Amino acid sequence: MNPQAPGEHTTAPDRSPGEDGAQPPKPAKDGKKQKSFWKELPLLIGIALVLALVIKTFLVQAFSIPSDSMQNTLQQGDRVLVDKLTPWFGSEPERGEVVVFKDPGHWLDGEPTPDPNAVQRVLGWIGLMPSADEKDLIKRVIGVGGDTVECKGTGPVKVNGKALNEPYVYAGNTPCTDDDQGGQFKITVPKGKIWVMGDHRQNSLDSRYHQNQPGGGAVPVDNVVGRAFVIAWPPTRWGTLPVPDTFDQPGISQAMSAAPAALGLAGAVPIVLWRRRRAAAAAKTPLGTGVSGGGTAG
């Protein structure tokens, strides 16, 4: 063997990890990821809270049912989700919808006010819990602006002369309440307002019993927060809140029944004007002049 010359050096041959007992190098502990997570956590929480607040303000909000006035559709303690987005696009409440609306004036006088703790207040403010500070009610829309709603005896309720079949009315209740405090009525709902009634007819202080107040019991559309579309809590009560078929019966909507005639009239006007102009032009045309068109002159 040739001795190694002074100044020369040798390098160890390449060896794969584990070969000849060699151990792969252990990666150094990197605390940056762990540290960055804790730094970003407050930011993530902040973003989540902002998103929750935006959703509550513009999209969907949770509401708690405090009374039995909407049984059996809604039970006391249910949590419903309310669509707040649709009204932003100009949509107005429709017959049969279950809506949440702000107290139009003294409807909640004398009702007990809940006393939430600080955590509940914060969660209610950002929309993660129903707010206890908002003075809101929930009822079913029976009539909209221009509708004539009436109750005689124990019912049925009539809208624009059409009797409603109301399967959602609380079992054992009558659709109308035979009393002299507001249960018997006939009213034309003003434009821009709605007429609301609870499904538990004999246990609901709704539009019927506020006719002596400003607005005559009708609720301004501007007071409507949104439509309740689903029961979200408790899980055993989960379900949607659809519009009953009874409000789809022919003739109940005066506006819809008048629409075909109005559209037909609007479409006929240009045709009549065109025919009159054509007839006038033909009258001015000398005999023998070529005028296109089928049929015979009479």
C-alpha cells in the first residue's frame, strides 16, 4: 500500500443511512411551527368572530322561541334560523311564511325580560346565541298588503273570500276565536304591511288583538327581520318550515289573478295601434297601388 503523502487526505465513501451501523441524523427540533400557531390563534379567533357577526347581520341569525303561541309548529325553547339575506334584495313576506319581526309597538309590554350573563350577551351580540336584548316576535303571515282577511264565528279564516285549510293550527283550537276582543274581524291589510297570526290561535296575542293600536294590528314590512326557515335546535326537533299548500289555491291572490289580464291588455295596445296606423296608410294609398298582404278587401 502506498503511504499517504503528507498533505493528502482521504474522504469516507458514501454510505446509505443505516449502512455499517450508521444512524441517520436526527432532525433538529423546530419550535417555529408551534410558536407560529399560538401567534396566529388570536387572529383566527378574530376572523371567526367577524365572520359570525357578518353572518348574523346580513345572512342568518338564530332566534329562541320564548312562548307557546306558535305550537305545534314551534315549541317553547326551539332555536330557529332566520333568513336575513332575502329581504336585502327587495323580497317581501309572503302568505304562509313564519316570520320574525320587531315589535311594531307595545306588543311585548308586560312580557318578562331575560337576564343573560356576560358570556351569553357576547355570544348573542355576534350571533352565536339568540340575543336576549332584541324585542322580536314570531308569527305566521296570513295576509299581505291589499288582502282582505276575515274571521266569523270559529272559522275558517278567509283571505280574499277563500277559506283556508290550516293543518298547522294547534290541535283542539279553532281557526278563529269567537270573542269580542278582536277574534271576530274583517280587515283590508294596508299596502306595505302584513297580517300575522299564531298557530296556537287561542293562545296568541297577534294582529287580531292589537287592532286598537297604531297600525290597526298590521305589521309594517320594514319591521320584518326575516323568514324562519328551519328549526336548528334541539336535534330531535330539527326540520324545515315550508309554506303550506293552502296558500297556493287559485283565486286567493288578487294580484296574481289580475296579472294575466293586465299583461294581455299591455300586449294588445301596441297591436291595436299598429293595425290602426296600417289601416290609415292603406286608406291614403291610390287604387291599383301594390299593397302586400293576404286576404280580400271588403
